[in-house]
Amino acid sequence: MDRSLRSTLLATVIPPSMGIWFELDISSCQAKGINLSFDAEVMLHMHKGMGMCDLTPLSVVRYLKDYSKKGRKVYLTAAPQCPYPDAWMGNALKTGLFDYVWVQFYNTNPPCQYASGSITNLKNAWNQWTSSVPADKIFLGLPASTNAAGSGFIPASDLTSKVLPAIKGSPKYGGVMLWSRYYDLQTGYSSSIKKCLEVDQSYVIMHY
């Protein structure tokens, strides 16, 4: 993706129960002059919505990916929960249709999380995700503060000295996704880790 943002970038959170809302959102953007047909880059994000829905994650993924055509690249992302496979979108993630996957290594079971100075559980879970999901890049999803999630927070010094060196060797490593920008502005977490997020000679921070 062009980091200069010269192309149009539309970041859209789409609960699967909101398929109609998705259509209206695209139409709304087009009405405002955002060109989604020519020389545009669009990022569509999928996560587990609240409540019940009639659509399956797999059908939603295929529906959204159809927007990616010649002259318009659609980047499809997802934020599944660890452990693998995600109970809700596991089958959809196996399709290879996702460009970026932001795995939530927080608010999960202990087997996925860094704890007490040990990276073993997190590293094993990371290796399973990177070896099992056919996405271009996978991001390490973390809370930006202790208040951002019930569990899974990693002190910045531990992240940069222990965790990132252990996972950055994967060709699928994309960077770190933080929940959320609100908490990051309070703690300055991203600023304290960005120098360690070298991906193809660039820095990557994803604020979910």
C-alpha cells in the first residue's frame, strides 16, 4: 500500500450483519467524490459483530473481495481472536483472500499471551498463525495500555527487547496492531516502539 496516501484510502469497519450498511457506505463515499473505480485503494475490514446474523463470514469475504477489480485494489483485512483457529471466521481465513490479518493476542486464553517475562506461549501461537493462514501479512495485535484490554498488555521495553526479535523473522510479519488510537494517545505506546517496527525499511503501526 502506498504509504504516502496519494491514493484514496477508505477504512471501513464492517460487522457481517451490516451488509446493507456496507453498500450504503460505498455509495455515500462515491457521492462525496471518493473515486472507488479508478486509481483508488480501498481497505475493507471485517471483525465479529455483536448479535446474530444470517450471513456467514465466508460469504461476506467473497462478497467484499469482488470489489477488487482492474484499476481498483481492495485490501481485505480481519482481526480474528487467538487462539487459532478463530471460532467465528476460521474458515474464511483459510481462503487466502485476506491481505492483512491483525490477530488479537489479548483478551484471550493464556496460551496466546506473553506473561511473566516468558514469550513461549505467544511465540508458539504466532508461529501457528503465520504457518496456517495464507495472508500476505500478519500483525501482532496488542492493547496500547493496561486499560485497553482485560489482559495481554506487554510493556514496551519487553515488546522491543523480547517479543519482536522472536517474531520479526517470519516473512509474513507485518508489524503491530494496537487497540486503540484513543489509548495510544494517552500512553504514547506507538512512539516508544516504532523504531523496532522495520518492515521493508519502513515503519508499520496499525491502530485498530
